[in-house]
Amino acid sequence: MANIVAIVGRPNVGKSTFFNRLIEERKAIEDNVSGVTRDRHYGHAQWGGKFFSVVDTGGYVTGSDDVFEAEIRKQVKLAIEEASVILFVVDCLDGLTDLDKEFANELRSTKKPIFIVANKADSPEKALLSAEFYGLGLGDNEVFPIAAVSGSGTGDLLDEVIKHFPDSGEEDPDEGIPKIAILGRPNVGKSSFLNALLGKERSIVTDEAGTTRDAIHTRYKLYGKDFIITDTAGIRKKAKVKEDIEFYSVMRSLRTLEDSDVLIIMVDATRGFESQDMNLINLGIKNNKGIMIMVNKWDLIEKDHKTMDTIKKDMLEKLGENRWIPIIFTSVLTKQRIFQAIELAVRVFENKTRKVPTSKLNELILPEIENYPPPANKGKYIKIKYITQLPTKNPVFAFFCNLPQYIKEPYTRFLENRLRENFDFEGVPIKITYKKK
């Protein structure tokens, strides 16, 4: 989509609060600590009947040797390059600072429309203070005083912004697009995987655990397949989460899990399959998500021709009844099998949305039931007469029978295994329900 609005400025002027206001949900983490936002962070907004993407960026600081601030500057420049309109956010209460002037000089080289957004103008008296920013000599010769917390003044600003959109933007561009989330413990290579797929630095990557804080959404196309892939903050055990910012990061990751269609659970090959990975898988199953396991850092493992099979067998044993979850071994560093991993994720989505014709279901499954009928209960014989797939988002199958209350869990597992053998539901949880007929 061509309509992209970038929110830029120095640290702590309220960019993430403004971002959340535009997309109408609390997606970006807000905190009074400088430098909370690090990566480019995307969301979707609508105004005046037009859809557009909004990009939140980290606070721009010059002359700093901090590794994160150098990476943030790089991310801000990338956001400016891809934007249609730039919203330069400043702070009414602090007034015009040297950092604002330095950043304004960075923006002078761009030919894109720039709007100066004077935030924290939550009273007429504070709005008057915004006149100082005309001294920047930047943008469309108008400063827009707003209060991101309450939304005051944002309507007038957006009325002007949408006039500069190159695209009509009348349809939601992400409607019906598969949503894939990358989840896992800190430092397993989630951000590096996203960057390797895109061929550019979408997420900041360092050796420090907890580099990614927000859930980073990216629209991606591969082999004619369109999907949204989301990099998330690493999830540790609750007892180890000490900072407020990390707590909010984990909450964003869990919300991303709930909003996604397919989960790529990334595991560190050097650490093995841990209890926290299993917790994420169980959460995914509970939320009816497509799931796959991506074992990363495979290049760091000393191996022979049996190593992969041995590790896979061990993981499948730990998965127990959930052996339907596919496992792929990759190295993001050497790009080994990373594109096959994404192909697998898309295939899992296709399995999740697969609809099996009723005639095919009955043709293949009823003979299996006749060969191995449900065990009699209290002298009563159970007869399954008919099967159909229900019109739900996830695969749910209804088995019509005379005595549904007498069918036990082991027989349900038998039916699930027959469904998986006859139809491709790899990576997808299946639900079976019994109805009286």
C-alpha cells in the first residue's frame, strides 16, 4: 500500500502515544523512559474513508555512541524513505530544543510533505506555545497543536494529511491476509530471521537479550504468496520479568499470538527444547492457532547423519499427543532452510483454512469407523452415521451419532488420527464434536 505516514522526532515527545491514538489501540509501548521504542513499528489507520499505514519510530538522537541509538537513527531514516507523509512530532512544554533543530536539518533534504505536530497542547494556553516551532522553517508552513493523550487537534491534522496520499486507499489492504507470528525466548534469532527474509534491517539486532520490545509487523510476499509476518519480544518465565517495559513487551507478544493465524515457535538448537517453548505451544493450541517449530542456530551444532533424527525424535516425545506439529531445522546466519520455513508456515495456514467436502469425509472416514467402531458402553452400541466439517475459522468436525454422551477420549483421538491420515492437517489443532441424531 502506498499510503504510509511516518511519525518521527526526538525521544520522549509522545510519538508512541500519538501512534496508538491514530491506530485506535494500545499497540506501541508508552513509557516516560527515553528510548523505549527501537524498531520501526507499523499499524493501520483510517480517516475520511481512506486506509493508511502508520509507522512509529524511535527517538532520533545525534552524536551518541550508544549501539541502540545508532541503530534507531538507521531505522528512522528507513521510515522516512518509505513514507508518503512525515509527521515531525515536537513537545509544546519543552519548546524548541537543539535536538529538534538538528533533526529538522536532517529532514530538509526530503521532498516529501512534512507536518510539524506540536504535542502536549492540551489547553488553549499550551497550544499558543506551539507558535515557537514556526522558527524551524519546515513543512507546509503550519504547525498543528495536538494532545495525543486525548486526541484533541488530531482531526484537523489528518484532514490535511490525507490530501497528500498518492493512493485512493479505499480498501483495507490486510483483509484476509495470513498473519504469521515469530515467537520464542529472548535471543533465539527472531529479529535476525525477519531481517534475513526481507533482505534489509527491519528489526534491530544485537547480542543483548530483550532488544526487540514491540511486536513488529511486516507485509511480505514470497513465491506469489502474500502474508503479514510479526517479530515479537522474547518471552521469559514470569519470575524473570523484572522491568515494566519488559512486562509490556511480553504482553504485546502474547496479544500478537492471539491475533495471529500461524505461530512460528523458534527454538535455540544450542539450548534445546525448553519448558517455556512448550508453554507457548500449549497457549497456541488453546487459542486454535496453526503451529510449527523452527529450530534455529543449527550451524552451531556438532552433528553427524543421525543428529537431526535424534533431536527430532526427542522433541516429538516431549510434544506427546501434539506430534502433528512440524519441525524444521534452520540457520538464520547462513540462511539455511529459512525460506522453506516460511513456505511451511504458509502451508500450515492453508491447512488451517482447508474445507473438506462432506461427501469425501463420509467416503473415507465411515469405513474406518465400521472397521473399528466405538466401544459399547453399558451394553449400548454407539453408531456414528454421518460426518461434516463445521463452517468455522479452524477445523471442527461434527460426528452425528445415536449416543454421543458415551464416546470417550481415546476414541476421539483415534478419529483425529484418521482425519490427519486422510487429509493434510499438519500443524493445525483439530476439534471433534458429537451431535445426537
